[in-house]
Amino acid sequence: MNFGRKRKTDVIFVLFIFCMFIFSVLIVLSLSGTGYKNIINLTQKKADEQIALSFIWTKVKNGDEINKVYLTDFHDFPALCIESEFDGITFFTMIYHYDGWIREMFFEKGYPLSLGDGFPIMKAETYRLEQLEQGLLRISVNNESLLISPRGKKGIL
């Protein structure tokens, strides 16, 4: 009779250890899944910032003519302006931040447009534009920054 009771205690002890093992595995899987999700979100955010800056850099370099890339206000919002001319008509490309989006707008000089008319390029929490010494422009999207030296400006890039 003592032997049967010891066997039941052994079985209960083994089941308890097994349950603790399963519980530990579930906790580890839960925590690692959350950590993985956070890493993926952070990586995606950084990639989005860099894509936005690459887009802006490409726009500037493709439309860069002497003294045709500058910072301005567009309906009281800071904007990067790229001025171009086709068949004697002046056009502007404005890249600005409005309603949580970096937006781009291409329009003819004198054409009345509103901020909401711009094409949304990418979601961004912040978009800062700064004119630095020697004509350098610093463009920041969230936590990433880009330095650009447009033609006609004295800079190092």
C-alpha cells in the first residue's frame, strides 16, 4: 500500500514538472514573439525613413539646376522647392509635410493649389528642413537626416 501511494506521488510530481516545462515554453514563445514583432516594426520604421530620404535626394539630384533648389513656405508650411522650366513655362515641385504625410506636388507657376492636393508619398511623424552654412540643406524625416548641397551653393557634398 505504501508502494502505491509513492507511485501516485511520483506520477503527480512528474506531471507537475511537465506542466511547469510547458508553461515555461509558452512564456518564452510569447516573449520572443513580442520581441520579434518589436524588432520588425523598428526595422520597418527605419527603412521607411531611409526610403523617404532617398526619394527626396533623387528628386533634388534629378532636378538640380543652379539656384533652382531651395527652401520656402508653402501655405505657411516649410517646403523643399525644385524649380524647373519646360518650353518657357516655370513649374515647381514642392515636397512638404501635411496631415502626417510627406507630400509631393508638381504644378505650374501661378496655379492655385491647396496643401491637400499634394500626392502622399510616405507617412512621417516629423519632417524638418534647415538651411545650413555654405548652402547645405538638412532634411530630416523622423530620426534620420540627409545633407544635400544643391548646385550653385558652396558646400562639401
